[in-house]
Amino acid sequence: MLVLGIETSCDETSVAVVEKRGGTLTVIRQEIASQIELHRAFGGVVPEVATRQHLLRLDPMVRGMLPAVPLADLDGVAVTVGPGLATSLLVGASYAKSFALAAGQPWLGVNHLEGHLFSPFLSRGVAPDGAHLALIVSGGHTLLVHAPAPFDYRVLGSTLDDAAGESFDKVAKLLGLPYPGGPEVERLARQGNPAAVAFPRGMLDSGDFNFSFSGLKTSVRTHWHKERRASLPDICASFQQAVTEVLVKKTMRAARQHNVRVVTLSGGVSGNQFLCAAFAQAAERDGLTALVADPRYSTDNAAMIAAVAACRFERGERSPWDLDVNPNLRLAGGGESAPGMGNSKVLKLRSRRREALI
Ligand code: KG4
Ligand code: ZN
């Protein structure tokens, strides 16, 4: 099963070809065109700019990949249909449908969150084959998902306000650091003391599996403005420690409660080495297997989308031609409350400024 995958849900244009043989998943090729440099000047993602970039980049990227993977060898085309930015999703979905129709191949609309859920497995070259508990942490989402069996997802909890990546981005912004904030905060935190400031651990003992990070952000702001001799590295390290502690403790608690032996970590924030180390250590302490997404598959990428589709095509699934994108798409069976895209990444500019951009 050989699948062409396309991902344009936010500010990364990505194309990949993934092969599935038995339980093995192999990424034949993947390309990611990041738009971070374009959006940095605005301190977040400008939807019109993102959409235009997808329009410009997607077709050359697909054409560039085809000599290595002949059309005749492909078994299907997959694309992210949500959650994400409506206009960005539309570029990928329209392209994928047209491509599949012209090539006489089936197409499949894939849930971006299921892609993130697959990425720790894809990083090991295998398809998910048993029960696991997934922590997905990105700029738009913070989800704890129990998968008792492949393709069976129960959302145990989500964030009630900011997503984990969003809190990194917002804290970075208030500290005067550039976008995206996650890597900047992590860089400074390496020189700081994680125990320097006792920031709150939001909802750590709430008794459920939801998260809240906006109070933490407010505490950082208050501390930064009040403490004249506040150290930036100490604040970053203490903030990172607070986020990490809540994410890791709640994941391990959920694994215990649901009697799951495999815990996974994915999404853009899983690029944070401090979080990865704490996650792996806690899992080891509890006798669990921890699977963490490889950096190639932790931020938005098409390989994870193609991987989901390869498994679903194999089960005989196809999407109807009239399937539309859904910016607020949820994971099946989900009770998550967060909207499709976190609001820190996506800028709301006044219309005149927007027009000047496009
Ligand atoms: O998964 P992703 O690429 O896009 C979304 O689907 O949102 O995640 C991007 C998010 C951003 O908020 C970014 O600040 C965060 O992931 N991020 C990090 C790190 N690298 C990226 N957060 C903390 N530490 C990092 N090293
Ligand atoms: Zn994502």
C-alpha cells in the first residue's frame, strides 16, 4: 500500500509518500516547507499569507516527488481535512481531490489529530497495534486520548483555555521573545533554575484529565512585571517545569487508571527535550513503554497523514467526493472542548493590514 499524503492545515506545506507492508510503515519521501520566517514578522500565523504560500508551494512539491514515486505505483491520495485553518485546509483538500480524480485513485480525508497520534509509531516504523494512551501537545491542541484498540479513540481530557504550545508562545511574547516561542523558552530555560519560581500547576489535582494553562501565563506576567530582578532563564525554566509536571503527571495517572502499558507523546511541543526526558523518566518509573515522536514527525507533516491513510485504505475506507474540510473536526468519540486552531498562533489583523499583505 503506497500513499501520497498532503498536509496544509496551518503554516506548513508538506508532501510525503508512505508505504505500508504488513505492520511496517516506511516513509519513502517527505518534504516540509515551513513558513515560520514569513509569519515571524507578525508574531503569529496570518491566514491569508499561509493560504497563498500553500497555493504557491504545493503543486511544485508534489511534482518534485513524482519522479521518485511513479503515479502508477500509488494506491491512494490522503489529505488533512481538519482541524485547522479553513482556507489552508481547502488548498490541500481541493488539490488532493483533483489529483486523485485525475489519476483515477481513491482519496481519504484524514483527521490531523489522528496524524499526530500516529507519529510516535511512525517514528518507529510501525502501525499502532494495541492499546495506548496518547498525549498530543501542539500550538492548537492539548489532548489526552485513550486508544483501547487501533482506530478507537476516547478523548479523556483537553485544555479548557490555552493549548500547551499556545502557552509557550504567549509566555514568550510577554517576555519579549520571538515567535514561535516554544524553542526560545526551551533555549533560555537551559541556563535557568526550574525551582526558582513556584508557578501554579493548573488543574493538577482536579480529579479529571483536563488542563488549564492561562492562569500559569498570568502568573508569569505578574512575576515578570513585579520582580525587578527577575531572571529570564529562571522564569523560562520554572514555567517549563510547571507545564511539564502537569502534562506528565496527568498522563501517567490516566495510564494507571485505564491500565494501559504504552504512553505516547506527539505534536509540536514534543520537540521540547525537557518534556521528552521527563515523560520518558516517569514512564520508566511506572514500568510503561514511552514512545515519543521523532522531530521529523512531531511538528505538522504529511508523513503522519499518509501513514493514517495507508492503514485506513487497507481497511477498505474511502472518502466520498463531496466530503468537505472541517476546521473544528474532532477525534471520533471525542469530548474535547478546544476549537480547531489555538488562537495565539493565528493572528486577527484589521482588514486594511490584511489587504496590504495579500
Ligand atoms: O504541531 P505544531 O507544529 O502545530 C500545530 O498543530 O499547532 O506545533 C507548534 C507549537 C508551537 O506552539 C510551538 O511554540 C511549539 O509547538 N513548540 C515547542 C517547541 N517546539 C515547538 N514548544 C515547546 N518547546 C519546544 N522546543
Ligand atoms: Zn499539528
